[in-house]
Amino acid sequence: MLEIKSLHAGITDQEILKGFSLSAKSGEIHAIMGPNGSGKSTLANIIAGHPGYEVYSGTIKFGNSDVLALAPEERAQQGIFLAFQYPMSIPGVSVAHFLRLALNAQEKAQQKTLTGVAGFIKILRTEMKVLGIPMSFAERSVNDGFSGGEKKRLEMLQMLVLNPKLVILDEIDSGLDIDAIKIVANAVHILRERNSEVTFLIITHYQRLLDYITPTTVHIMQDGIIVKTGGSELAHALEKSGYVGL
Ligand code: ADP
Ligand code: MG
């Protein structure tokens, strides 16, 4: 379902991914762990189509699509969703308006009937209730003055509204307390209950989040490649002995 083959990529003059390969089936949860600077965010950004990175060689296939041949918005329309490590704020644009535009853009691309205002408010109410987010959140400007936890909640709300097929969470747990981590894990479980085919790439520095989301597979990434792959026990081993110990 997701097949990344010997990906070499980076920024001008600096190779960051040095032959990265990974293959994940539908419905699997793959955790990618690794020290800072190992290229985890670069990988996430390249899958989503960030224009600041250059792919020198290698392939990314998702379902039948050649991901690298698609524009970033086409990737999103095909169900690729990246929750950002540092979400941007958009002063003057409300959460409700932003999410409806995002949903409508996706519906348009998929030639579906566009959800109108009334219908959207119903969806939003339901999803906010599911995530335990107060309705007042909907009228605030996107990420403007949001706490770290609120930003991540909005990423999860966006995920549930857009109903993606491939979810990439890039260090969504960094700086979050346990309650906020549980909200993220809960959102992941809800999406999986709705659609057991969703594939997850969970990028994290710490094992903590994986106490609440059990991964199918854990990969350790170092200097642009995967150096070790195992089951969920690998995350625990890492917690005990650190990256150096492995
Ligand atoms: P991680 O997410 O694992 O911490 P990154 O993918 O953010 O790693 O970064 C990997 C390496 O590439 C780091 O040395 C980082 O400084 C460098 N790097 C990543 N993106 C950029 C960029 N846009 N400009 C300059 N250097 C970058
Ligand atoms: Mg990172």
C-alpha cells in the first residue's frame, strides 16, 4: 500500500535521506523513531510534497499512485494527511471556515457533492464532541495564540474531518502532557474504528505515545536510513538503553 524505495533526497547540496526504504500495508501502524537530525521530518515533508526538498532518486508508491509525480494538493486529495510538528497560524481565518474549505476542496477534487454550511456544522459538532473540544474553538483563528495542546487538537480535528487513508504524525507528542497525548491516541483509534484500512506513520522521539498506540512495526532511523526494524518491543528497548545502546 505504501512503498518507499531507496529514496535519496535533501536540500540543495545536502543529502538528508540516503537510500530510505519502507513498506507498510493497509491498516498497519509504523512508528519511526530516531535521534534529532536523522531526517524524520524531511521524510514526512517529502511524502506530503513540501516544495523545499529535492528528491534525487527513488520512488514512493501509495496504492496505485506514483506519489512523487503528484502535486502536494493532489496527494492530499488522494488521502495523504500530514499532521505538522509546528502547525502554522492563520490569523483572521476561523477554524470552522478553514476546515470547511479543506473538506470542500477535497470533495471537489473527488467530484463529490460539496458539504454546505449547515451540514458542515453538524459534522464539526460531532467531531469536536468526539475529541472533547469545546464549540468555542470553532470560531477562533487557526492556531492563533493556541497552546501546544490546542494546536495538536486542531490537527486531530482536521484528520477526522478529512478522513484520510495515509496519516503521518510528525512528533505530534513533543511538548504534550499525558492528557493531550491521550487525545491524539483517541483520535487515532477513532479513525481506525471507522476505517480499518488507514495506514499510519507515527514519527516520534519517545516511546510514551506508543504506550497508547500500539505499533505494528517500529523502525529506528539514523542518518537518513532505517538502521533497525522490529515489533513494538523495540520501542521499549530504546526507552531503556537509548539510541546509543542500540
Ligand atoms: P529530524 O526530524 O529527524 O529531527 P530533519 O529531517 O528535521 O530531522 O533534519 C535532518 C537534517 O537535515 C538536519 O541536519 C537538519 O538540520 C537538516 N535540514 C532539514 N531540513 C532543512 C532545511 N529546510 N534547511 C536546512 N537544513 C535542513
Ligand atoms: Mg523532526
